[in-house]
Amino acid sequence: MPNKVRINLANPMELQELPGVGPEEANAIIKFRTEHGPIAAPQLSWILGAAITDAIWPQVNFDPADTTAPEAPGA
């Protein structure tokens, strides 16, 4: 199994390794982290909307969901 993508630490290129995630979706994830901090599972569904598929979930790691995302204010 390939390494999981750490959704709260990944850069845009790493995010695009997820099925259905292209540049627009990666930018939406980065924007959300910048404005709101780390992402939890329900938020990822909201951010990606139609782009999210069952194939994404086994490849996503939400750690460190309890710490500040790298681009969040105050990081």
C-alpha cells in the first residue's frame, strides 16, 4: 500500500496524489487550512464535494489534526 497523504501537512503536489484531487482541489485544501487550520474528515468531504471518492479515504491521514496547519495564522 502506498504511503498515506498527510492532509494537514501535504503540499499541493502531494495532495494531487489522491484520487480525484487536481490542482483546484489541492488549492481548496490549502486555502481551507490557511483560513481555518487543520482539516478533519467531515471537512474534507465539504471541501472536495464531488471530487471525493471512496478511493480517497484509505489514502488519507488526518494527523496531526490537533495541531496547527503549516500555513494557518500563527503557525
